[in-house]
Amino acid sequence: MIKAHFTLQNFRNQLASYDALPQLVALGLLSGVSCGLLIALFRFAIDIPLGELLPEHVENFEGLSLVQRFLFPCIGGLILAIMYKYWSLIKNKVGVVHLLERLAYHQGHIPGKNLISQFIIAVVALVSGQSVGKEGPAIYMGASLSSVLGQWLRIPDNSHRILVACGCAAAISAAFNTPLAGVVFAMEVILLDYTIAGFTPIIVASVTSALVTRLIFNNEPLFSAPAFEILSYSEIPWIMVLAVAIGTLATAFIKLMLFTRQVIRVSLSVRLLIAGILTGIVAIFYPQVMGTGYDTITATFHGNIELSLLIAILIAKIILTPIILGLGIPAGLIGPSLFIGAVAGAIFGAAGGLFVDVSVSHIGMYAMLGMGAMMAAVLNAPLAALIALLELTNNHNIIFPGMIAIVCANLTTRYIFKTPSAFLALLQDQGLDYRLEPLAQILTRVSVAKVMSQSFKITTDQISLLQAKKILDRQTMWVVTQHKEQYNSVFPSSNISSFLARDLISDDQKIDLLRIPAQRFPIYNIPLKATLHQALQLMNSENIDLLCVLDYNETLIGILSRVQIEHYYTSKQSQ
């Protein structure tokens, strides 16, 4: 038992450094397996009920009668409203925006009950045909499960952030069957940081999660995508027009969602009921808006939907989805962004021959480009969108036109309309932000255990001359005075040396460490698992320059000074 505890403690100590690759890889492997199994369970919880409720296949909401199309989302909204009003567990905040908030302000620590809450409400929303996606809930659940594992293992906070990112990548990988896109999404959207030490465990988590889900569900692609390619470079201007239009749609999507959130101020239960009724009304006419809509996306790739219906579906989806998300439906916006982009792209592909004096590629090619462009513009994640586009279509010919479409759409949203990503916009609407300054990014990667000094001596207020000489002989850096098992001050041991050099002390005379001239620091504690960024924030808030580092048993194990933090930062800057 003692040996196991010692091994786990060593494991934690090694994780204090950001470049503890073997330990981080082990965490990535654990996260990948756990999240793969969780997302598989999530998929079963959605697909099994839908397999019983819907005719032919689990996405065939179009096969329902008019009454069923209306009742499904209405009943789902009513169930969600009742749960939020009377079930305390369901009232916990969930979603990717909450995940980013926890990363920015709570080191990625997410309560386990939030995971349960997200699972239940997302299943209800998706089974009832709400116009939302399952990827956002999957990301939050993957991050939450990894966070719970990290809290259970009591790993340092610098490694805890990496573990949460592993969960995000594993969830994206399992939900989309896109392991590489999961890695890039975790780095580009969640961590906002690209490092080798971060990449490696996240890759392990993503690949492991993909392997788990492929063993369970087989290696079937999410969409059936034909292998199209651009016909000629003369199509590039039309692709750029498509991208600008997609960027405009993404801006409208984000602003309508924020507008709904700011204007509708009734209780959440009422808003959820309104969302269900609105979805039911639209679904009577256009059932394609219900659920994830993956079957509709596949149909756009094959050009199986008429232009007039494409336009109607686009208008319905681009208005309905941001409104119900703004009303508080607890599910994702990544899937709807893919849907809207694919439909809009298909419209441009179908209309291309009418407006440009060149032959355009198959409608499906433009649907694919629109899908990637919309994802990039809504999430402000161009690289993740490009990789997802490649993995989802399994078509390397999409890379060149995809890069053009994604860049132009992203520039349109960010710099023409000056609209942040949907996640950042929702955070800012709450008065929050999750982006870190360069100083904070560097200091967040390392635990206080990596930098703290362990050259200290705990002693009573009164010591003999012999004890004082022993402290100096051992070249102890800090002296911590203790009275009745309470630490009361910290000062450099050099102050004892200066005192002995000025005053003659006999062997039997006691030295009062609280009275000798010394540069004393007040006692402020910080846990061993904290990051250097947390330590610096505490120092700034309390206007202090020294912290006592306590282990998991509240035992003093190190001293951390502001000078040590500054030295670490400057050394990293010079590398």
C-alpha cells in the first residue's frame, strides 16, 4: 500500500513539468479509452430510441407524420422544461462554453454531476428531434470525464488542462470518426496553444478513442461523400463568392443567437418549452431541420435535393437553430454549422451555372466546401475545419479549394463583420473570456512543484547557537518559524548569518528568531497542484512575494518566490 502511494506521488511530481511526456501519454491513453466508451454509450442512448421511434433508420425524421413532427420536439421541450424546473441535478451549467469558462477560471476542474446532467439533457434533446448537434455535448462529456479522472488522481493543474484537452480530442474523434481533426480542434479551440508536449498525449487520446469506437461501430464514415474534384481554376472566383456568403451566414448565425439570448428574459423552463414548440412548427413543413441532419448533408453531397427545397431548408435552419440555442436548448452548434454550410454550398453549386460563365463542379463539391467554410467561420478554427473536411469526405482533392473557401469565410466573419467565434461571443456575453496572455500561457504549463525551493528549515521561534550554525552549514535558503504547530513567518537564512556576524552569542544563549532583524514574509499557502500562473495571480492579489507550497496532506514541502517565477519566465523566453 505504501509502495503504491509512493508510486502515485512520484507520478504526480513528474507531471509538475510540462514536458513529462511518458506520464502525459499515460493520461492520454486513459482518457482515450474512457472517452471512447462514454461516447459509444452516448450514441447508443440516442440511436436505440430513435431506431424504435423512426421508420427505416435513426435519422429519418422525414418519415414521421405531420402530427408526429410537431409533437416530437414539443414533448422534448416539455420534458426538458420539467426537468430544469424540478430536478436540481439538471440545473448545472453544461456545454462547450462552460468548458472554456472552467478552463479559464477553474483550471479545467468540472464537477462529475455536470457530466451526468449533460448526458441526460442532450439525449432528450436529440431523441426529440431538436434542431441541434451531438458534437458539442460529446466534447463537454469527454472533457468532463477526463477532468473527473484528473481530480480523482489529484494530478497538478498544469497537467489537468492537458488531460481535459485529451478528453475533447477523444470526444471529437469518437463522435465524427476524425482523429486528426480532434487533435487540431483541442489545440486550436480548447487550449489555444500548440506545443509538442501538448500534441503527443492529445494524439494518443484521439487515436485510442477512435480505435475504441471503430471496434464497436466498425470503421464507417460519418457521411457518404463522392470523390469530386475542382474542374478548372476558373472556378476559384465563384468559390470565393461562396466563401464570402458563408462568412456572412456565420455572422448572422452568431448574432441571431446572441440577440435571442439577450432579448428573451423569461425563465429557462419557459424558454425550453418555446424552443420545442418553434421546432415543432418548422418541422411540420421542413422535417429536415430535425436532429443532426446527417442524412440531409449526405444528400447534398450527391445532389439529390432540388434547388427550391435547398433554399427553403437553409432559411428554416439558419433562423431556427440559433434561436433555439439562444433560448437555451442544451446541445451543440457544430453539427448545425456543418448542415447549414453544406446546404448553402449546394445552393451555390446548383446556381453556379446560372451566374458564372464557366462550368462548375458537381453540386456535392460545393456542399463539401460550404460545410468546411461554415465550421471554420462559426468556430474560428480554420485548421480544424480543413482537417475535418478532409477526414469527413476522405477526398484529398478537397484540400486546395477547401483552403480557399475556409480562409475567405473566416476573414469575412472575423475582419469584415468583426465577429468573434460563437463560443467566445457567448463567453463575452457573460462578461468572461478564455484567452490567455503569453505570460499566462507559459506559466500555466508548469506546476509550482517544478520551480519551488525545497531548501528550507522548519524550526521553533527559539533556537540555540548550535542549531543556527547547523542551518547555515547546510546552506539552507529559507527558515520557517513555527509556534504551536502553526507557521508564523518565513525569512532568508542569510538574515541569521548577518545577525551572528554583528552580535556575540554564547553557546547557552537562545536566539529569538522573531526578534532578530530579518526580511520576513507573511504566511500564504498554495496547494502543490497549482500552476505558476495561479501562484502569480495570488501574489498579485495579496501584494506578496512569497508562497508556502503545501502537499495533499497540508504539509509544507516548498517555498516559492516571485523572483523564481520571473526567472522561470525569462529563461523560457530566451529559449
